Amino acid sequence: MMRLLVLSLVGMLVYGCGSSKGLVSADKAPVAVAIDLINVKDDKVMVEVNPGAFTAERVSFYIPKTVPGTYSADNYGKYVEGFRALDYNGKELPVSKIDDNTWGISNGKALDKVVYYVNDTYDTEEETNDPVFSPSGTNILAGENFMLNLHGFVGYFGDLKEVPYELKISKPAKLVATTSMTKKPDGQTDTTSDTFVAERYFEVIDNPILYAEPNIESFKINDITVTLSVYSPNGTYTASSLRDPMEKMMAAQKAFLGDIDGTQKYNIMLYLSTMEPNDATGFGALEHHTSTVVVLPEAMTKERLEQAMVDVVSHEFFHIVTPLNVHSEEVQYFDFNDPKMSQHLWMYEGTTEYFANLFQIQQGLIDEDEFYQRIMDKISNAKSYDDTMSFTEMSKNILSEPYEENYANVYEKGALINMALDITLRELSNGERGVLWLMKELSKKYGNNTPFDDDKLINEIVKMTYPEVQAFFDAHVIGNTPIDYNLYFNKVGLTTAKEKEQSGYFLNGEVPFIDVDQANDNAVFVRKGIELNSFLTDLGAQGGDVIKSINGTAINLETIRPIIGQSFGWTPETEINVILQRGEEEIAVSKAVGAPTLNVEAIIPEENISERQSQLREAWLKG
């Protein structure tokens, strides 16, 4: 998963009791699921789940509490309404709701099917303090768009997670499905329904479906067929307009990975949000074995959208290495309603995010200055989190505080851990081995169907590499010692110095210059204790100033969201009128927004470096 942190600023950032020892009928029929996208009722979709015959009196039905890749308890059962259990005569059976995600059915032998309605999550993101992250959420827009992250629609009966599923989806004729799920090979030509098959429940929730009018491009990268499907509500973007950068990027990824193969098909489902109050506001992506769901603002300029797609999709595609290929038993046997989390987020998200940047410099998509700036941005962003928190401890406990609030550091310090490890391996192997080599070796040893023991992975890595690597993990991954990044930069002939760089208007990369005071009617204020960009300093803004209005619009949590989205399309000549409040004083400013810059710490090459430093830098950056 990749979560763009701007969203956390503006909201764009129980195990059930009872037993369900049921068995499918003697003919081994799959669990049959029907989803009706035609007869949408009050923005809700009806779902039927028919499990076959049970032999137990008590049966439990579950909607996932959490799903792989999200690292959060989202309780998708909260979006289910009107849950009913029906017998073979269509009569209702007694049902007890055990918790948000669990329903108990007392007369299991008589159960024919369960029926319920599902609300979508996009409509309610602004109504909750802890919304479902949009790429793992759901959208219901009757006749136009359905984002089916199926963990939000399809549940499971306790012991029936490992049996086949068959999904029949009734849908408007003009909408087509983009998904990696296997279509039932029955020669069906009906344009108002699709039937999909899955070997087990995990395969259902691992294959989201985007229904929209056709806006699709496909291309081949070696032996991988890539499909890009775009939902752009105002017709701003087409799949064909985004194909070239996606094709170039994924070709570079495949060249970087070499002989690591994870799939022969890959689907990219891009949902572009209007950023209206009832639309998605959580931007980023969620990985699956052979697809990814991406949510971004439709208001982004083409240049920014293309770069965001490169950064986000490359991150998700690299997940085919870890955790989709190399993973622990906790991931392999994931419990959707009582999850046990792995301690290796430093690898699942950190290695993946590091590769998403490293491959771009190694394959010539960005230059060294851009790569150094990205690394420095991560160092700056990581300062917003607890730098003394053990990464393995955080990972094991990521669903609870204080660890959960530090989750986003997996994209910052997690990537930096991998950078330092990469340079360490290059140094110890005279430039021959790095983190990519390590992941290839782990892929050979484990792979998709052979999980590792969570407590033994680091010992295995040390056995594969060098004793010094144990000290690195003990100090900086298992332990709580902050990393001295200058120590690693020096090994490759780099140092740091202050420079000016371009920033966003309200954000520096993923770090906001503004914040929200929820105790004061969600007032938006300029953050204290950080260096502000030229846009804010030219307005005369100071830390603690409340932004009262922009262009006549009173500013609060809700109204700042679309303005941040619009700012992605501002040019230096765009005029803006701002009223700031400082104590009892109101300050009105009218000016062009300009091109915002920020004084930042930058990574620069040292002069007069040794041949060894030069060779290590070449091995690190060029592989």
C-alpha cells in the first residue's frame, strides 16, 4: 500500500463467539455469491451469499475487520445493513449480531443463504475521524461507477475460506469490468452480467473490480500483459493519455527486477476523484498480487498526475516481490477478523518504497539530483515520527497506539533503512551485492507459497550476507538507535548542505505546512516550528496564524480540501486573496501565488573522493 500523506491532514488521510464448523455439500459446490449492481437502492447494493449445506447448528458469518496491505482495522461490517439469514423456504432464521463484523446464525442446518445490503465508503469519508483509506474502500454510483474492493461486499463463513467461490455480478450493460479475477469460461454473451470464479476466499478479496464505461489501454512488458483502466468523472483523462508513461515505467521496473517474475498479468485501476464532499479523499494505492487500485485527484495537472502514477504504481508493482512473494506465516495465513501482524514492515513497505525510487535512478527515469532530493525528503519527513521506535515492535503492534500513528514512517524511515542496508551490503561485497540481490535470494528460498518464520527472518538474512548486518538490524531495526545517514552518505562520497528547492503551495512533498484544530471548529492554521515556503512567507504568514478565508471562501477542514486539490493546477500568475488571523488581528493579502520554494537540507557530492567511494556510489546508483 502507498498512502500519500497529504491526506492525513485533510481526512484524505473481536473475534466472534460461537462456532462455525460447517461443511459444503457433498457435491463440493462453490460458495455462490450474487451482487446486484443494477437495482441500486438508496445508494446500496444487495449481496447474496449461498454457502451450500451445513452440518452444524451454529454458524458464524464474517465481513473482514482488516485486510492484507492496509495495516488498519477498518471494520467493513459497519457498512452492511439489513442482514438476513434465509432457510430453504425463504423464511428468516434468527440472527444475532456479535460485533461490527460478525453475525451468528443459530439454526445452521436450515440455512440456505444470507442476504444483506452494502453501503459504500467514499460517501462517508468526511463524516468520520478514521475513514477507510480510499484505495481499500468502495464506491457505488448507480449506472456510472462501482469500485468493488470485494472485502467490502463479500463475506465468508467461518471454516469456508479455503473453498471455491463463484461470483455472479448483475451490472448495467454499458459498464465493463477491469479485474484480474478469472471469468467463468462458459461462453456467456449476456452484457448485463459477469460471472467470476476463485479458488478460495483470499482470491476473492485479492482481486478488486472496477466497473465503468470503457476507458482502457493494454500493453505488453515482456511476458506481462498490463491493463490500465481509468475512471475520470469529468472526462479529464483517458487511459490512452496515460499509457506512455506507464509503459515506460513498467518496462524499466521489469528491467530492474531482472529474473524475478511474479505474474503474467497486471491490472491498474485508476479512480480519479472530484474531491467533492461525497467523493474519495484518501489518495494513494493498495497492492494486490496481480493488480492495484489507485485513487488520485482529477484536478491534478497532467504532469503531476503522470509523476504521481509513476511513483504510486511503481511502489505497488514492486509488492510482487514482498509481501506478495516473500512473506511470513502471518501474511500467508492472514486472519481477516483477528489478525496477527508480522514484524517486518521495514521490508514489506520499506523495501518496496526504496525500490520504487532506486529503480528510477538505475533505469535513467530520474537523474542523481532528483534521487538525492527524494532521499532527503524522506529524511525530513521521518522527523515527524518517533525516530527511537523499534521498527519490528511497531510492525507487530501496528493496529494499536502509539504504533499506529507512526505507520506512515514505513514509507520514510522504512525506505531509509533499506538505503543504509543497501550501502552496507555494497560496501561489504565490494559493490557486488545490494538489497535487490538480497530480495532475489529470499525469493529463491521462500517464494509465494513458502512463508518464513517471522522470528527467524533476520537470522536468515545474516546467514546469507555478513555478520556486520546483524549489528545493523540490532541497532536500527530491532533496536531504537536512530540512523546517522551522513555516515552512509560518506561511504559513497556524499554530504549535506542547505539549498533552495521547489515545493507545493500547502505541502512539501507529503509534509503539510498547515494543520487542523479539531477543537476549534476544524480551523486551519499554519504549523509552528517548521520552515515555511516562499508562498506562505510572501503572504506574511507565521506559525500559528489561522487561515480565515481564501478567495472569499471561509476556510475549515472541509473547505480546504478542494483548494488543496485546485492548488495542484495553479500557475505562478494565479491570483489569490487570503485573510489570516493572528491573535485579535486580521491580515488581508492579495497577490500572485508565485512558484513556491523552500530552504532545505540537500544531498550533494563531495569533492576529491576516493576511488573506493566513487565505485561504491556507482554500484549503488547504477546497480
